[in-house]
Amino acid sequence: MSLNQSIKVLFITPEITPLLKTGGLADVSAALPAALRDHKVDVRVLLPGYPRVMDGLKHKRLLATLTDTGVHGEVKLLEAELPGSGVPLLVIDYPPFYERDGGPYLDHNGLDWVDNAHRFALLSKVGAILGSTKSPLGWRPDIVQCNDWQSGLTPAYLHFSPAPNAATIMTIHNMAFQGTFPASLTTPLGLPASSYNINGMEYYGQLSFLKAGLFYANHITTVSPTYAEEIQQAPLGFGMQGLLAHRYLDLTGIVNGIDINEWNPAADKLLDHNYSVDNLAGKAANKRALQNKLGLTENPDIPLLGVISRLTHQKGLDLLPTIASFLLEYPVQIVILGSGEAGLEASFLQLAQNHPDQVATVIGFNEALSHQIEAGADIFLMPSRFEPCGLNQMYSQCYGTPPIVHSTGGLVDTVVDATPENIANGTATGFIFTHATTHGLNECIHRALDIYRDQPTWRKLQSNGMRRDFGWNKSAEEYLALYEMILKSF
Ligand code: ADP
Ligand code: GLC
């Protein structure tokens, strides 16, 4: 391939905004391909045809019918465009695996679908077919970029199929999700018995889709430079640190961007009042609207802390209820939007019940409210124990809502701590604490509240954050340079 031509990339994902989202991967899967297309990369996105994908796409055209995918019957491949950006999509239409109510990974009871190994092996397999000479399409990718464990088998399938094939990248969004299944599935999933090996996809007596990707891909990326370092060691390597450290020359951290069209307080249609760095009056109006909507005391001077998160151990929010009982003796308000572990949901609901004027808890996934919290809160809380990249800390900086974050992963790569030095040199945008403990978080909240009382300094933090460019442009350029480098040596 001549590098003067467009590089062709097949981007495989299990979720994509606005069709189906459980977390940041969906946002990245929509925004990164769009940004790459602006850089003349010919990207197409492959994903499963869940009901929300099929219903959300108006014009679908049959592209091909695939056989030899390892499942019974025909698998149809449809072509469509992502609403909004028009990014080309390739949708796998296979009702026995994808046409069901419930989430993409979990059933109604919150349990993994029992056939997840087969559901995502099919996604991986179709990705491998499209990246090989067996592809029925005229379009053949130079690179297949896999995202998280759900497409982790693609590099393995391609490794064991006759060349020439596309080069593969395994992009890690979260090492905590590994796709581990019984070793006995190796042959049924169409992989040679030899691949079930410590030098292969074996992981503590099981078969791991993520490890398959990390072992067989030509290159590995993750979503921030700091996380790329952290996963080469325990505990954040989740048992795969040895492999990652061994492959460190093939491992690149590129920080995510955000969709600055969707997350722009000056144009955000989900807000009652738009505002910008030059006029923050609308932000105060959004705060009043949020307090009113959630039944909190309407007072512009009470600092309002916002949380929008999956409620899981990763996000460190279990530290908050312990601190809150002391914190709420001060004039402080807290708004929590999230869902996840039942115990955490219950403690936040209890907190709101005990302090109805000061705390509001909304359990569930609510896109509009998430924008209104980013705009209406004064401070954003993100005490994640680990965070491969994180998006909300970037949204909050754009919305003039300085974040409090734990010193980990993408959080340290995207937030500048309000040390006296950083305040003086005009770079501070938020607050970083070192130890993910109640003490560490509590101290940091008080540090932020002290500065909040010094309104001129607070305005500077807001303005420093709002003036930063978190768009995808720079990251897309880094991906493009990486693609070129991989193809040169492939
Ligand atoms: P992760 O993918 O680990 O959950 P990120 O910060 O990368 O973390 O992305 C989370 C995304 O999901 C953000 O866009 C955030 O606003 C959104 N989100 C999380 N929980 C909710 C919720 N309950 N309602 C609306 N949006 C949510
Ligand atoms: C994962 C990570 C999060 C990251 C997102 C998108 O869900 O937990 O930190 O921002 O993927 O890359």
C-alpha cells in the first residue's frame, strides 16, 4: 500500500453512541472514527445488530451473506451510516445472537448472557473475515482495530489464517474486563488447540479473549499514556502485566478526546441555559434549574458536587457515603447520577433520603441529566481507583466544573492540579489526590472547597479548563502516525 492512498481501517466495537452505550467505549467508537475520517483515514465500524442498532438505523442495505463463520445458518452483513456523523457502519445481522431484549452483555437479571463467548466470537470472526483474503467485500482494510475483549479473538483468527491479512491493533479500554471462558471452548470457537497456551490465550486455566488480542495483535494501544505504564505492573495489569511489559515496544498510550460538538456548553441543546467562558451567567441559571428539578435548596452560594458514573469498585465512589455524613454538616450539596452495584445504589438513595435538601440520587442512565449535572454542578467528583482514560473529567472542565480526581490513568493525563504553582502559572484546572482512601478524598474535597470560597481564583480554574482543547484532532493525528508506523513494518 502506498501511504499516499487513504489508510483503510476496520474498527470493531461492541457499542456505539448514539445507538447503544454502556460507557465511554461507545463515545470513543463514534467520535474517533469520525475524527479519523476528517484526517482522510477510510474507517468503517463493525458492530453487532442488537435491536437498538437495527431500530436506530434507517437505511440498511444488504452487503453480503457470510458463510464459514462457525455458527449455524447465514450471517448477513448490512451497511448503514451512523446517525449524525455519517460514519460508515457494517452491522452483523444474526438474530439468534443479537436480537434479544436486555443489555449488550448482560441479561435482565444483570448476569452475563450465557452464550457471550459465541456472541462475541462471531463479532471477532466476522472482523477477521473482513480483514482477510476471504472477505466478500471489495473493500479490504489495511488495519483491523479491535476494542476490548469482545473483539479480542480477531487477532487470533487472523494469526491462524493464511496471509496476506490486515495488520491488527488491540485497543484496551479497560483491563478489568477480560472475557474469560472455559478452556473447552477453544476448538468449538474455531481456534487450534495449540492457541490454548501460556504463549497464546490461556489465562489462569481459562481462555481469555483479551489475552488473545494482546498476544496475537501486531500492536497494542490503550487510552492514555499513564495507563499504558500502569498496566505493565500489578495490580492494574490484572495478571497480564508480564505479557504487557514484555510487549512494551508494541504498546502505545493515546489519550481519548471528547466530542466537542456534543459537549459544548455554548451550544448544548440538553441545557436550559447555554453559556461560555466569557459569560458564566448561564451556568448559574443551570445550577438553579438543577437544584429546583432535584428538590435541593435553591441557593447559588452552596457548592454543588456532581457525580455521573457507573457505580462500581473501579470508580471509588464507595468512599463517598462515609465522608458525606461529615461533609454534609457544611453547606454543601451532592447530586449523584448512576447505576451499578446494588449496595452502592442503596447507600446513595439512603443518603438522599436522610438529607433531602442537600443530596439527590438518581439511579439509572440519563443522557440529558448527565449534561445538566455537568453544567449545574460547581465541582465534579471522580475518585476512580483506576481509570484508563475517563471522559467526564474532560466534559466537566469544558463546562466550567473543576473536577476532583484520583491520581491514576487518564485522570492525571487530563487534569492539572490546583497547586499554588499551577494556579500562579495559569494551568490549574482541577484537583488531584494521591491516595484513594476516605482520608485522601476528604482532604481533597476540603482543598477544593477552600478555593471555591476564593471566587476570583475559582474563576481562573474554570476559565483554564474551559479554554483547553479536548477535541479529537490531536489524538486522531497520533493514531494516524501510529497506523503509518505499523504499516511500514508490516
Ligand atoms: P467508563 O466507560 O469507565 O464508564 P468514562 O468516563 O470513559 O467511564 O465514560 C462514561 C460515559 O458514560 C460518560 O460519557 C458518562 O457521562 C456516561 N455515563 C455514565 N453513567 C451515566 C449515567 N448514569 N447516565 C448518563 N450517562 C452516564
Ligand atoms: C473504559 C474506561 C474509561 C475510558 C473508556 C473509553 O470504559 O473505563 O476510563 O474512558 O473506556 O476509552
